[in-house]
Amino acid sequence: MVRLEYIEHLYALLLIPVLAIFFLLAWRARKKAIERFGNISLVKQLMPQLSHYRHFFKFGTLLFIVALLAVGWANPQYGAKLKKFKRKSVDVFIAFDVSQSMMAEDISPSRLDRARRFAQNLVQGLRSERLGLIFFAGNAYLQSPITTDYNAINLALRSADPNSILNQGTSIADAIQLAQESFEGNDKSHKALIVITDGENHEEGAINNAESARQDGIFIYTIGVGTPQGSFIPVRENNGQGGYKRDKSGEPVNSRLNEDLLKEVAQAGDGAYFNLSVGSDKVLEVLKERIDSMEKRTLEQRTFEEYESSFQWFVGIAILLLLLEFLLPYRKKKTGREGKLFDV
């Protein structure tokens, strides 16, 4: 299979008809100039070494050189070999909490910003694995199935915002259940779920779902975002002014990190709990070690098509022809008849 990497560069071929027209006009003007000088047959006898066909040959060679350079500039490529290779990886779902409580600012600049930054670093650190992404608040939503398209996952993380979720709350149970349903295959190994949340769970069943997921071969790791002392949840009031989320009695809601629940979920999932406030780099390092130590699945993948560039052949031939055109004279070899105008 052959393709052109920069096909738009072929517009340079439009120079060929322009140069051809210019050459024909110049040749016509030259012929008229000779006719004004004298009889054409007599002039030809005065210039016996002049070769008309060499003018055309040399100019045709130049046009061919232009064509070769234009094609070389477009960089013809060939190959398109489909390669297969095997890789070992763990399938990892990241469950990211986008509830309103993540807007609390008990850790700087906010729980959501700190969690987002950690999740993006996590994606970068787990590039040898296959990753998926789940957003959850009152319900869980599959943002990305298991994939190696890490850019798409990072893009989704950058857009994570509580305002995009209508059903607010924090349902860790739904996130675990959705991850369990979304893993590929029926094998009970090389699967992990990383839950990033403040643990303010408003639904029952998180522990039971974690135990069920572990029976299905899923290790669960929980990442706590926030502090046990907690903080108020900033919101935008109807008048546009800043304020805090309030309960039914009108008191500001103090959102606290629920470490006990997150530890129980991690224990039920045979994983581990990490507090993000101890340092995201340290958490990321330990978590990556845990994932690396898991049993990995061997996958056969097909790579993208590989093309080999061949522009150098066109440029090389063009340079060679240019050298030959430069060395080729316009005159014929001497015939011995120079100046003999009146031979019979």
C-alpha cells in the first residue's frame, strides 16, 4: 500500500504547465528573431552545431526534475504492515466522585481540584494498564469503558463537575456495581477498582457490593479526599452571591471525610485505603506498586499501520538528473562542415 504523507504538496506540479507555456512562448519569440535575422535555411547552415532537440530534451528533463521534487516533497510512503504484539496489563476502573460535597475546601484548593489532579497523575502512572472511568454522585455513570485511550480519560477528568450531574448524593455502592458490570470477560483476576471520594455515602450497600465485587475477582482501593474535621460546601446563591449549602433547618452543611466507611470498603474488596492528604505522590507510588504486583492478563493487540518514507529516492534521482542536464551541452559534436556554406 502506498500513500502520500503531505498530499497537498502536489500542488507544486502546477508549475509544470506554467513552465511549459513559458518555454513555448520563449521558443516562438526566438524563432521570430532568427527569421528577422535572415533566411532560416541559411542560418541553420551558419550554425551547424546547434541542436534543436537538445533544447527540448534539456527542458523536458527540467520538468521531470520538478515533478520528482514535488512528489518527493509529498513524501510517498509504503508498507502498511499490521503488526501483532502481546502485552500484559491489569484492567483498572477509576470511580471519581463528582458530588457537591467534593467542592468543600478543607484541603486546598478544593477536594475536587485535588482529586482531579491526583486522578490525572494516576492515569499517567498507569499507562501500562488498560483503564476505564466512572463518575458517580447520586448515581453512577460510565464515562469511558476499558481502553488505552488515556487522552480521552484525561479529557473527561478535566470536565468533571458536580453541575453536570442532576441526581446529587454519593452512592459508592452504585459505582462498585457499575464497575463490576463493565469489566470485560468472566475471568476472576487482573481487575481493580480505584474509588476516589470523600466517603459521604448516602446509600446503603457499599460494603455488600464490595464483597460481591471481590468474589468476582475485583480488588478495590479507596482514596479519601478531605479531612475528618470537614468543611462547609460552597454554593452559588440565587442572587449570584457566594454562600454555603444548608440543610432543611437552614444550617450550613459540614461535610466530613468518612474514613471508616472507606476503610471498610477497601477491606471488603481486599485492597487498601489511602488518605490523599498525606501526599498524592506517595499515595500514587504505593498504589502503582500494588497494581504492578497484581496478576496481569496477556493480551494480543494489533498495532497501527507502519509506513516507510521513500522521498529520498525521488530527491536523489532529481539531483542526479539535474547534474546530467547541467553537463549536457546545447551543441552537437563537431561535424567537420563548419563554415562550408557553398559545398555542392
